[in-house]
Amino acid sequence: MRQRLVKLKKITKRLLFGGIVVFFMMLLSQSRELSRLEAIVANGEITLITRQGPITYYEDAKGKNGFEYLLARDFADYLGVRLDVTTTETLSQLFNMLGGPNGDFAGATLTITPQRLQDYIFSDSYDAVVQTVIYRRGSRAPREIVDLIGKQVAVIADSSHEEHLRDLQRDYPELSWISIQGAEMIELMEMVAAGEIDFAVIDSTTFDAHRSIYPRAARGFDISESQELAWAFPKNGDRSLVNAANRFLQQSRDSGRLAELKTQFFSDIEHFSVAGSLLFVQRLKTRLPEYRPLFERTADRLGIDWHLLAAIAYQESHWNPGAVSPTGVKGMMMLTHDAASEVNVSNRRNVKQSIRGGAEYFLATKARIPADIVEPDRTWFALAAYNVGLGHLEDARVLTDRAGRNPDLWSDVKDFLPLLQRQKYYSTVRHGYARGQEPVGYVRNVIKYRRLLQWNTIEENRRSQRDEKYSPPEIQEWNLDSFKTL
């Protein structure tokens, strides 16, 4: 009995001691300051600081978009928190806000530079760029730094480009430039293309992604080595959030998501043609304004992106309502007689009927795409079927599956559509021969035109906001008495 009491006392002491230890550990954990990552998770929200632009962050009919936004949203989902976005007009404002109550990290295609590393911490790189000098096509191309001396060279104020020019100025004291606060690199491209300035320094990725919009802007020479792009974090405090960002970026690389976003926003538009882009820009100004309200109203009523609808129409007819092909397809959307009958279009040359009928026919085609195919591939498949027919598209999917590739991915199926032109392959599938290369080019072109139309809309909105912000008051609002003091 006595031994049992002794044993019970020992157990009681151990439990009491353990309870005391747990109690003090809880006190310590409660009194310990939360790490930056823990604080964000506890708050349930993380704030990105960025700048508005077609690569970084913008809003369109489908909501918020842009490379930095989508990648940051993925990061927020990874942490299990909500993403909040704060935008700034200038890079200096962006960095000044970093680490304050309105900014946990910054993402605006920021380059890692020696000067910035003195004040900020950067995540692992998600891409690399070189700084390049652009000029107006038709003028003398710059080939080296001395070609910039005595010329108007524009850069974004407080950018890595300006930082690099300061370094170059040590060896070239006569080198000078114009710093533009709050500008975007695509605005510099526009200025060069219009002949407003001689040269500009921008990132190579920006030039590649936008050169179809400004075909008169040409690439001269690179003035830097490859530089890494990354997210910026405040230097004060711990590295817990940066470490989490690096783990997320690695996961995004491994899953292919990062590559997908870079292709969407950074990659060059395939089969770029200066002549084709100049023609598109010309018709964007001369033809589209007349038909744009019809595209917008029809798209809004049917629940389709008007940029996509207009892109299909440009691919079909270059926005020419009187277009007729040798095979008898007609009108803005180049409908066949059978397709027109299917969507109740009695006059294929009637612009309103053609746009409405083309949109309905495309949506009907899209509805017949297998349910397992999800966006954006679903749209690409529907475009291909709109061009070549569902039967031939299904044949290409069969060939794709036989080769061990994914028949639900456009990136895989587009490699097998051209095989329908070869007897060795089309003789083994149900619908026989097809000019399979055509739908591949069709989809590629529509994607290109839609992207150009979307960027044009973004630029229209930016110019409108800028004009509204800086527009002078009407003359009747002026205080004429104030002129007496001048």
C-alpha cells in the first residue's frame, strides 16, 4: 500500500511539473512577438504594392489581371490569406511604402540592383531581363553608348535603368537622359514610335511583349548584362515572409504555373510581322471605331469578351463587312451558308446580323467541346473547331492521345493537327484529310489580336485617366482676378 502511495506521489509531482512547464511555455509563446509571416496569417491578409500596367496589374471586364497580380494571388492562396492590392504612380512611392501599413511586399517587374539590395530584401528570381535601347524604325539605329550622347534618351525616374545610366555616366560624362516620373515602359515605347523622343531604355521582356502594338519601335542594343526580376520585401524584421515566398516560387516553378504566367505576359507574340502589325494598328484606328459598339453590345448580351469577338472578326475579314471568299463565305464573320442558317442569319453582309450570328455560332461550337477541357484551352479548342470543324479537331485529339500526349491541352493537340494533312495519319482517323496547319495559325492569330485589343483598351483607359487627372479647368471656372497678381 505504501509503495502505491509513493508511486502516486511521484506521478502527481511529474504531472504538476509538466503542467507548470506547459503553462510557462504558453505564457512565453503568447508574449513572444509574432514573426512577419505569422502576423500576416493571423491577420488573414497580405498586401501587394504594385503599379498599374498591362504586365503588372490592371482591371478589365473579367476583373483584376496582370502577371504580378496573378502570381501574388497564387502566393496569397498558398498562405491561406486574402490578397489586397495597393497601387502607386511612381517607383519611389512604391519603395517608400514598402514595409509600412499599406505594403507587405512589392511586385512590379522589379530588377535586383546593388543599390536596392542596400535597402531591401529580394525573393528568389522569377525571371531575367536585359536593359535595351529602343529607337524609331527608319531612323539611324544606335549600336553603342556614344550613339546616345547628345540625343534625347528617356527612362523611368528612380528605375533600375536610371541607376544603370548613372553608373555608365562615370565612363561617359557627357551622357544625359530625361527622367519621367510615373511613366510605364510601354509609354516610352509609344513616345519612341511617335518620334517624340530619340531613344528610350526599357526591359527586353517589355519590348518583346509589346512590339506588335508599337511596330515602329525597334530594338537597338543591350546596355546591361542579364538582370534578375524578383519581389521586394522590407529589410527590417525577420525573413519568414521572404522564405515563404521562396518556397512558393519554387512550387510554382515545379508545377509549371510560373512558366504559364510568363508565357502569357512576357513572351513574344509568335510569327511577329511588322507589316501585319502596322496594318492592324491602322485598321484599329480607321475601321474598328465604327463597329466597336456592335462588338461590345453583342458580347455583353451573349456573355463573351468583346476583344475575343473582335479578334475573330479581324482574323476572318479584317473588319470588312463586304468580304467574300472564293468558297462563298461572306461578311464580317465570314459565315458559311449552313452556319448562317443555323444561327438565323438571313443576310450575311449585314454587320449586325453577322456579328451576332458569328458570336452565337462560336458559343454553340464551344458548348460542344468535351467537358473535361477547361479554360483557357476550352476557348482555344473552340476557335480551332470554328475554323476546321469539330470532327477534324476530334481526330487530332485521337492522334494526340495515341502518342501519349494530353488530348485536353491545346499546347499538345496543336502539334498533331498538321498531321491531318498527311495520308499516313489522316487515313487512320474518322474524318480524313484536313488542312490542319490552318487552325493552328488561326488560333495563334486570334490570341495575338485579342491580346493587342486588350492592351489597346488598357492604354485608352490609362490615357483617359491621365487626361482627366491633369486636364485644366474650363475657362469659366478660372479666377480671372488671379491674373492681376502675375
